[in-house]
Amino acid sequence: MLDVDVLVIGAGILGVASAYHILKNNPSKKILVVEMYGGPGQGNTGRSNAMFRNTFSSRDNQILSNSSIDFYLHLQGVMKEDIGLQQIGYLWLMSESQLSSSEPYLAAMEENGIEFRRMDSTELKRLLSGVAMDGDGGGQSSLLRLPKVEGGVFGSKCGRLDPERLANFYAKRFVEMGGRFSFNTEATGLTMGPEKRLGIEGEPFVWQDSGVEGVRLRGAIGGELHPEAVVMACGAWTNELLDPIGVDGHVKAKKRQLFSIAAKGDALEGLAHAKGFNPLGLLPLVILPRAGVHFKPVSEENSFWVACEDEVNRPYIDIPEHDLERYPAESEYYEKGVKPILAGYFPAFARAKVRAMWAGLYSYNTVDFLPFAFREDNLIIVGGDSGSGIMKGDSLGRIVGALYGNEEEALLYGDVPYRVSKLSFERRDVEREEWVI
């Protein structure tokens, strides 16, 4: 059986970033990452909308995302690692009531140095080709209850990247340092045992100090490994391993869907290449005032990707299937739910057809919508990123590295200190996130 000091379960962005930072801090350790899919970033990481932002209401989310974004900008700009990064920005289109309720969050962002600017309706109408500010582009404003756009908020240090390229960067560097992967390998269970075995049948007993003694595996590697530490970065599948040993994973999964629309015709092409937002001459990701519908240009495909916040009537999934094809995207959901809102504000989408669609799973921490990272003896658990694992991935990897080293503080990129207990549950000290999309 393999000799392993640290076993990391999951090769999504949080798993590979955690493995990379642990090994970077502890180069003599033998670290193995197991992943049930065929490569890094092949699960929900690869199915995500692949966006990043630092515009959050919570100061902790601002710090975690801002530091990660700075690292990604360094990767792309200084290290010349092509991770497909485009700083196209985020643009929230808001009704009068939304602008008013967002003002406290904007004031906090200003105080914390987060880059954004307010935009009035006149400027938005000038920059957004074919926009219907009253939401009546489809002639159904009253039926759909689409509020009038009165202004917007534009976050400039936001954008998109390629999640598989980012995951592959961490994986490649991890392997170069001596780390190992085992793909197509499923962790089927955790075995608990006492710190000191007495040879009595039935141990560990409640009076014994105990922890994770082994991890049962199936696939490319089978049997049971007995590492000194286990890092769980399982995303939507966290509860599958933690529920049987009585540890609360604080995760609930929901299906999220993406729809690709060809940017064909003068109106849609003109919208995609909006001027005045970024040096690339591209439209930002646009969040509409109703139902969290949002869309972004994907320049290399000459397309738009469209999604929706999709909260009400979308069930939580406690333990998802491993086969993500069991959660297909629904064409009727787009046609009857999303498209009327999209066409209401941008009529050019009224006749556009879906050319591709897919779905993945968000891993929600429903308590405060911030990620968690905590340690239970020799078990480290990271997740609950509520759809923002990519944009905080590097910071969370550094925090897991600090947890492994039993350090009280992690040093995030840019020499930003962060107290790791803030993301625990025992000593949690964060503000609830209000800007969740």
C-alpha cells in the first residue's frame, strides 16, 4: 500500500490549490490527491461560469477574493501562465429600490478600497446597445413584473477565466514538486480509530481520543490508506463522507444551469463588443434586476453564456449522484423562465437560439454564504464556497496550508494576514454575504 503523509480528496480548484500550498510549505511530505473523475477540474469546477469578482458585501469575502484575483493577475501577467483571464468586469443593473438597499454595501466597499463605480441610467443607455431600460422589450413587463433600470454598479477588478487551465496550473506545479495524483479513484468512506489502540473490540470508545484512521478507496487505487492527515475538498459530495462519521459538513448542493447563445446578427454582436467598460472592448458580465438572470460574452466562441440565480423551487441535494449527467440542463427552463426576462431588457435575444447547455452543482453554506475551512483532529475540511470557489481558490488553499501546519494565521497573496479560525465554525467570525448570485 502507498506511503502517504497527506491525502487530499478532490481535485477541483480547492483540492489542487490546497495540495499545492501544503506541499509548497512542507516539501518533504508525501502528498496524494485522489479524484473520482479523469483529471483536475473535471467536476463542478469545469462546469462553472468561471467568473471572479471582489465586489461582495462581506469584508471577509472581499479579502479572500481580492487576494486570489491578485495572484491570478500575477499568473497571467508576470508569470505568463495563460489561464484565459479577461478583466471584463461585472455590471449590476438595478432598480431604484435595489440601488437604495445596496448603498450600505457600496459604502463598505469604498471604505475597504474595492474598485467600483456607480453608473446612472443615461450612461447605461448610451453604453448598452439596444437595452430596454423599462424591461418592456418583450412587451411583457407587467406580466413578468420587470422593474425599471434606474442605475448600475460596475466592478472593474472582476472578470472571467478558464477554470480547467487554472486547476491544471496548480496540478502541474504540485507534480513538479513531487506530489502525486490518482484519477478515477473514489473515496468511499472514512474509518475512525483511537489515537492509541488498546486492542479492545469496538474501539474507539467515547472515552478515547479518536480521529480519521483511514480512507477507503475504489478505482485506480483500491483498499485503505492510512495517512497522517486527510484534506476533504469534495464540494457538493462533502456530506457523503462526513455524515457517516457524525461530522457536519455544512454543505447543501443545488443544480445551476448555463446556456450558450450564439452572438449572431448586428444587434447581438454590437452588444457583445460594448465600448467604455474595459480595455478589451467587451461587454461585462451583466446581472439583471429580476431573478438574478445574468449573461456574459465569451469572445473566443462568439457567444453569450446565460444563467440564473435559480433559488426558489430548486431543491437542495444532500448527497448528489457522482454522474453529473444525471443533472441535465433544461431547455424549457430557459425558454419559459430565463429568456423572457433576458429579452425584456435586451430584445435582441428574443429570436436567439440555445446552441449548447449544461449544468453543475453549487455547494452552498446556507448559514452565511461564505466558505468554511476547519480542522477536526487530523481531518481538514474546506468548502461551502456558495459558487465562488474559483475566485477564492488561492486564498482558501493557503488557509488549508496554514491549518495543516497548525498555524493561527495564513499569509494570503500580497502578504495579507488572515486569521484561519474566522472560517471555522467553532470560532467563526465573519459577516453574512448578501450579494450572492
